[in-house]
Amino acid sequence: MSKALIFMNRITQVRTGVRFCRILFFIAFLSFGSETSAQRFDLDLSRIDGMDITPENVFQYQLLSTHQGRREAIIRGVIRFRGSDMRISYTMFVGIESGLNQVESLQRQVQWEYSSSALKELFQNYKLLPQGTYEYCVTVTDKQFADNADYSSEQQCILRQSRDLFMINLIEPEDDAKLYEYYPMLSWVATYPIGGALSYRLRVAEVKNGQSNYNAITRNNPVYQERDLINPGLVYPVYAKSLKPYQPYAWTVDAYYKGILLGGAEPWKFTIVEDSVMVASIGDP
């Protein structure tokens, strides 16, 4: 065999080897890409959809893994409140078995973060959330691909309005009361389990023609309001704007825990008819 032919055969072998390596690299690339791009986890938050989120049920959701065997995963959850910077978040590292996993049953190490210490106390100690609309989102990431920008984590969110059962009840004056005094006693009771730790804001506003109690208290400027009240009641003060006879007034009370709004009472209405003491004094000789 001539030297030229031997040389050509060697070139052909080298080219074939290079081509084979390229094919192996391409197959490995496709396999890696399909592994990282395919959704191998599936979250299901339906068990807690429609429920108030508490420390007891925050992990009551399911996670389906289609991986072959056990995978290490990172689960992140966050509760965000609309129109507020308040938030609760957690990160946990868990082992996920192939098939359906109940997250609350998994061995987990949880790292919590809160936007304020008051929110932490409210959630962890009293199992309550502030008033308002919040979004609870959960994201699961395969730990193996946590730093891979091409990997798509699985995420699911639910939207929830904090339950408001008017846990403050107004007592007096009763709704639509007709009063004979210009400085009535206004009192209420809180049915929250942390009533002793609350402060209150009292508001009184005029009710205009055609307005409901709710519209009046939310849209009209208050003729009187007082914040940071500790006791559940007070007498309408003499330094406040005088109440007019035959003018309907709406009033309500909001409850706060260390500055966090928890909810308010259903607004009631009262009307001053006359002050019998004043009338009697004017009629005296």
C-alpha cells in the first residue's frame, strides 16, 4: 500500500472519529436540554384554595414527581399582600420521591422571613393574617438545576381575601338609634382571640341622602376620629365637632395589632333627636 493511501486512510479515520464525537456531544446536549426544560414536578394547591392560610395548613399541598427515583428539591413560598409591602416567605430543602408527595408529611428544614416582627407574631402566635387580598405562590426547583438559567421551575399561585366576619361588634348606640344627647357613649366588643393586644380607631361621619352606612363611612370625611384607643368605648368628646340634630351619622371601629389592620365592624347609624337635658335647662325660669 502506498504511503499516500495510508495517509488518506488515517485522515478518514480522524474525520470519522471527530464526527462520532460530535454526534455523542449532540445527543448528550439534547438529553440534558430535555431533562432541564421538561416539567418534572407538578404542584397542586387545591387543598388550601379558599382557606385562610395559617401555620398549620401552609404546607397542605401536593407535589407530583415524574423523576425516576428520589430528587432533592428547593421549595419556596411567599404570601404577598396587595397594596402593601407586607410579606411572609419561606424556603425549604426537601427530598422528593417519585410519584405523589404530601408536602406537609415531608421531612423539611424551613427558613422563614417576615417583613416585620409584628407580622411574625400575628401569624405564628395568633394564626391570623392582616385584612386585605393576598396571593400565595409556591415554587419548586430541582436542586440539581437550581443554577441553570434554562431550567424552568414549577410554580402555582392562589388568590385569597382575608376572611372578615366583623370580629368587632358595635354595642351602643344600636343601629338606627334615635338619641337624646349630643355626647353619646360609643362602645364595642372585639371577638378576636387577641382582644387584649389590640388598639382601635373610631370613626364617625355624616350620612348624606341616598348613602348607605358603608358608603358614608368610607367616602365622607369623618366629623370625628380617634386612633390608638385601648379601651373598647368612649363618650363622644366635647372638643370634637358638634353633632347636629336630625343629621344621621354612621360610625364604625377598626382593630389593629401593632399597626397592622385586622378588620373592622359593620357600620351602624344613629341620629340626634334632641338633648332633653338642654331643653329642660332652657325652659327653667
